[in-house]
Amino acid sequence: MSIEVGSKLQGKVTGITNFGAFVELPEGSTGLVHISEVADNYVKDINDHLKVGDQVEVKVINVEKDGKIGLSIKKAVDRPESAAPAYTPRPRQGRSNDSRGRDNNRGSRDSFRPKENFETKMAKFLKDSEDRLSSLKRSTETKRGGRGGRRG
């Protein structure tokens, strides 16, 4: 049986490193299971999941030209396709009032205010930013005794 991408094989863990585990395959070749391919959840320490001598089922995920074999334990496990989609949208929520009886979804004042375009918002932001920067410069210059500061 040749080692092809996608094939599932039984192997024996022969070595463990901080980045993965080396697995001896049936024909005597050795492949690497990267730490990210050990389990579905985050693996901080591979020793919590594997020990030298463990028999594991692996799936071949790549075979490089230089003979290196990439293996995966988590992809070798057959999982039935669940009926639920991976993304489930949240249900739409209607208007809700807070404890003081106000509407959280746009107040009555906002419904009469025209929508601002990007340029108007940017101009307001720049003006506010420049005002804050100039007041900050004034306060730091007086504290450091810089130009325009008090001398005495």
C-alpha cells in the first residue's frame, strides 16, 4: 500500500517534540503530526494527548518531494455531517424598552435628523481631534516651560 494524500493509516508514535509527534507508518516510513493537527481544540502540551508507543490512526495530508510526510490525527476521525450549519444567525430582535421606558433602537430625535455623509463625519472628527491636540500641547508646554509657557 503506497502512501497517498487522503489515505488513512495506522501508525505508532515514535517521538514527541514541542511542535508535534513523529509517527512510524506501516511501510517503515515516518511522518510528522503537527501539534495543530492533534486535536480539534487548542493543544498547549502535546504530551497531554500522545505518548511514545501509542497506536494512532492518521490521515496523510501532504507528501513533499523530499519525502516528508504530513499527517493529521484530527482529520482521520470520521465525523457525521451535522444537520445544523456552522453559522447560525441570531434571531432578529424587535424594539425593546429600557427600564426608564425609552426606546433603545433610535430615539424620536434621531428619526428627524438627516443622515450624515462620510465627508461631514470626517470633518467633525478632524476638527475635534485638532482641538484636543492643541489643548494638550498648551497644557504640556506650560508644565515643561516650553515656548510660550510662563517663566518666573
